[in-house]
Amino acid sequence: MHLHTATKLLYLAFLSGGDGLRVFRPSSITIRRQVGQLGFATETEWQYAGGKRNPLDPSQPSRTVEASGASVRLFEARLADGSRSLLKEFLGAEARAIGERELAVYRHLEEEAGGAPDLSVGTLCGRLWLIFRWVPLRTIGGFARVEQPPAGLAGLFDWGAAQARREWVRTASRESLRALAALHAAGVAHRSLGSSSLLVSTYEQREAARLRVTLVDLGFAATPALLSAEEIAAAMRQAGCGPTGVLPLLTLYDLHGLGYVLLELVLSALVPRPAGGGGGVRPPPELQQLKRLVEDVFSDDVARGFRDYCAEEPGWEAAVALLDEGGGAGWDLLQSLVDCHTPAAAGSVSAQSLLDSSVWLRPGGR
């Protein structure tokens, strides 16, 4: 179907491969089908006067999560030249603000790359749409559902598939950190990083060497220039820093979020598939359960307390063994990432420094 509207719409594409930002006329776009939808959730971390909260008291949650309904619709579309594209439609005033922020961040990235796009298209009205070069929606979290070697004797005859899967997980971890380091180097904090924010170029575990990761969904991202005065003041109070310390503080939260994305990836992707399709292996915790375990039960002790807990779980042996490589270098990396939720880490750790220093991220863990 062709896209028709009675109000003016802004169509803007962030196209990879050096094409940069472009504006399109509605008549040049044909929508083929809806391929998904996005919502967002607000996570609030609570602090209590008088010391540490009781993790067993339901009236003292460490965090609460409030989810929205669907606010962004995703479509496959064709441009006039026949090229395939992904179309994002932002629904409602709140979603529109998210789309406008995403557009502002891409403008910033374009300028950082040396471009100077002329995007003076007048007052934005109607619904906001953004167009992206088509990429398959392979999120890093979706890899766990890809077929893997079965447990038991049958897995021994899969000619290295289990090892290939471990290397895919390691490579995806490295490339995720690399993508985040590039974003931070451009002066942008993502601020809503989760497994759906990281798209991978392939799920083929034997092709880990060509795996690339792309960071998407920048609707909550920020540069210092895009932050409100209230946001800057709050960050300065929290970190006890001046204005120049605000961005390093925000990038810490990205690293903290990535720590849980990678922890969830390792645990979920390496749980063996029972031979014959039967049960018997408890699935790993989901994200919020992981956070409660790590932060409330083990007091952020990933490398020892949580590691020992995982070692006792049937079916998690491969995940523990992978993170144990390099003298526990995988656990050390996750510990460094999880510890980034404290303002004290600002300036002392970065995505690039972890990328450069972690032995575990190197091919083969060496």
C-alpha cells in the first residue's frame, strides 16, 4: 500500500554506508507490511533513609518498572529506487518527543562524522516518521533461541558447534562493547541500553569472525547539549562534579546496562538443549530477576558470590566455564560493568578501556 496522509510528515533516513541523512517525500515511499512494535519502560531505583533495605520486605523494593503500551510501530517499506527500508512511526505526543530526540542525536552523529545536513524542513507536524536502511531485526537477545548442540552424547558429534557457539557469544560481547565505545567517543550516552538495542549482523555461530553489532533506538540518548538544565543539575549533584563530568556519569549507566545484557546472553545462550527435546534444565533468570539476584542477594558480588551460585545450577556449566577462562577474566569484566552504577566509577572506567584491557574479549579468550 502507498502511504497517504492529510498532514505534513517529516521523513528522514539515517542510512549506513556514508549516505548520511536525507529527507524524503511521502509519495516516494511504499509501506509493505508491519514488522513489529516498540514500547518503553521506566525503571526507578529506590533508596531508603537509615541504611540498607531489607530485600525480603516487599514494601521496600530496590526498583520498580512501569511499562508503557506500544508507542512505536515498525514497517518494512520500499523507496522509489526499489531499496528496502525500515520505517518507524512514533504514535502520540510522548512517542513523538522520543522520535524528535532520536532525530537530534542522529543529527549530532552526522555532524561528528563531518557532515552538515540541511534539514530545515519547517515546523514538525503530524506524526513523525524515521526511515532507516533495512537491516534484519536480529537482536543480541534473540540468539539464545537459535538452535544449538543438544546435551549429552549427541552433542559430542556436532563437530565443534559448541565451541563455535561460545566464540559467537564472546565476539558478540566484544562487538557490543566496541559499538558502545564508538557512541561514547562521539559524545553520546545511550541511556536506555538493553538487549533489544543491540542488533547483530548474523546468528550463524560458525561465522563469528564477521559478526558486527549496531546500536539502535536512540530515542532516550543524549549529548550534553540535549540535556535540560534540570537534568544537568541533577547529574552534577549525584556525581559531585561540574558540567564536564555529566557525560562520563551518563556513560557509566550504559556500561552498567551492558553488563546485564552480556550476563543474560552468556547464561541463556549456553544452556544446553536437552536431547530428545525434553526438560530437566532450569532456564536462566530474566533481566529483572538477574538484577535482584546480583544486587539484592549477592550485593553486587558478580565475580565470586554470583559465580558460585551459577556453578551449582545444573545446565549452566558451559556458561560458567566460558567466563572462567583467563583466570576468571569473563567474571572480572562483568564485575567491572555492573560496578558502573556508582558515580565513583566516573572517569576511571570507560567502554574503550574495558575493550582494550579485557583478556576475555580476545579471540579464544587469550
